[in-house]
Amino acid sequence: MKQLLKKMHGWIGEYMASFHTDDEEVQQGILIKEKHTGYVTANSIQLAKYLKLPEHDVELAEVIGLFHDVGRFRQYSIYRTFNDADSEDHADLGLKVIDELDFFNELSTEDNELVHFAIKNHNKKVIEPTDDERKILFAKIIRDADKLDIYRVLQPFLAQENADKMPNFIKGKERAEISPDFIENFVAGNQADYRKIRTNGDRKIVRLMWIYDINFAWTMKQIVRRGYIEKIVEALPMDSNVQKGVDRLREYVKQKCNG
């Protein structure tokens, strides 16, 4: 497995570099995703070790982290956006790229199917049903590892005055307010349909709603330690309903960290 991982790291490095360009905005997007890939891979490894998984499973978590966003590069080169709603689901596109790579056949059939399942489900609203508990476990690992780093990526653009500095490929609408249906979901502790985001306020609320989809205490503690939640809360347009959602969220976080 170690030789295969070395081959995979070499390939993904060359693949990401092949999208480098003199177009400043495109290059910015590619470099963001390169760095994100590295951080998510590291997060996946750390989380798998925290869960005391055997070495082989830690290596599988590494493979999944390494390739979870491989579809992003082809997506941006074709559509000039990282918005799945305006282009193509990047996880599904990533599986098309993976299926073109012969070295994935060096994995066992079971491991290959597990990797495909985890990558396919890393960005979906919910994980698709299956009786295979290992597939569910690895889907949860990559979902946590991915969200943990997305908080890092988006943190500099929380303040409304920084919204205009956000790259076009991740920019939301300029308005700061939160749509009523997003507030309703937030107060209820529910996930929202990302495709219905209409304002920067909606986008911030969605990031808080992700907290209810964090699976492991390790991930939650990392999010709390880095201050991601409170920084988003500070950037929200606050009213009594939003405050109710924040209070509920803080209590949930406390319980999750103690879990």
C-alpha cells in the first residue's frame, strides 16, 4: 500500500500542477484547492489515527483525502466556477477522473468501492443509505476532514467589508441579511439546501449548520479550539431568532465535545 500511496501522491501533485496558468484568477482558485487537498489529507490521517484505526485503514483515509476534490480541477477548467449548482457535482466529476486511473485497480475490490463511496458522499447533504458500516465510517471521516479545512479557507472573508475581496469563484451575494427560511432551519437545528443560498448571511448560517453534521468529537474540538464558530457568530446580522439558533448550537457543541 505504501508504494501505491507514493504513486498516488506523485500523480496528484503533477495533475494539480498541470492546471497552473498565467490567468491570475484561475491560478488563485487552483492554488486554493491544492492547499485544501493537502490539509484535508492531513486531517483525514489525524482523525483516522484518533479513532485508532489499523494502519491499512489510516492509509485508505489518506487516499480518500488525497482524491476527494480531484474533480474540482476539471470542474474549474471547464466551467470557471467551484459552484456545483452552476456546473457539475464535483464529487461525481472526481469519480470520472478516478475511473480513468489504472493504479486504482491495485486496490482490492472492497477498498476501491469504499473509496468511491466516501468520495461520492463527501459533499452530499446526507450520506446515502447503506448497510456497510465501513463505508459509512470513511464517508464520515472525509466529511469531517473536509469541513474542518473549509472553515479555514473561508474564515478571512467573514466580515462584510471583506466580502468584496472574496474570489469570484467562492463569492456569495453582497447582501448581509439572512433569508427567513435559513433562519427557520437554523433555529430548528436543521441542514439547509445549499443551492438556495441567496445572500452572504445565508452562506454564514450554512457554515454554522454544518456543525450539526460534524461526526466526531475530535473534529468538533478542533473547530472550537480554532475559534471558527465564534468568528462566524460575530459576523452574523443578529436578531432574537438568530440568537436562539446560536444558543442551541452552543449547547450542541458542548455536548458533542464531551461525547
